[in-house]
Amino acid sequence: MTKGYVYILTNESMTGVVKIGKTTRTPQKRCEELWQTGVPTPFRVFEAVYSPDCHALERDIHVALRGARVSSSREFFWMPASEAKEELDHLHRLQVDHLIAEFLPHHCAVHECIALDEDEIIKMGIDLGVGPSAIVRTIPNLDPESLSAALRAREPER
């Protein structure tokens, strides 16, 4: 796994086309590298996400958008930047959710005296319609008393 950015670049000289690629530097630096004599206007960063595995995320988005690809040997796609952003955000969330699930196999410590197991996080996510990462991000904002009360309320009656 290589940490880095997956980006969506636009160029006013290429209306309706986006470039989707990866870099281990910054997306802005990549834009500067791409502005050569063959391109009349500079690229602009439309969206960029920091990924725990930028190679895999770039591959996944290229596969998902293969029907819009300009050429199989280039990272350009015929599509609105907003649609590419939606797909990138979706795939990035899936990647992070999978990573969280992989590295939190049995529990997620919330407070020194409270812990949620993975099954509880998954159930909460299904009930709320969100992924595990959203649950994990929210937990630190809860105090132990409210979290305990919420968990007791979810326990099945015996």
C-alpha cells in the first residue's frame, strides 16, 4: 500500500474532459508538472482525496469509469467533473470503511471503560444508513454516559 492522493483535474481548454490520476506528492505539484508546451492552459485541481492506497483507488476509479475513458492508454475521461467527484468520493469511502473493518476486527475502544465490538458498529451503521467510518468518527464526540445509555437502549429485552 502506498499513501497518496487520487485527484480529478480540469482544464478550460478541454471542456467535458477530466484527468483522474494519482500522486504521492501534492495534486497542485502534479498540475504544475502537466502544464507543458502542448497544453495551452494550466490544469486545476477539482477534487483530491488522500488515500491509504492511492494505486488501488486510482485503479478502482479507472475501472468504474472505463466506459467514459477517452483512450485506454490515457487518464482522461469524457464526463462532468461533478460526476467523477461523486464516484471518487464513493470509492474512497468504501476503501476507508474496508480498512477500518480490517484493522478493528474485534472492538473499537471508545473510552477506557467502554468499547464497542465490530458487530455493534456494523449494526449501528446499517440502522443509520452510514458506513463504519462515520460511526467511528462520531464516537469520540460522545461522552461515556450518553454512549452507555444509547447502548443499553439497544439491548434486546430479556
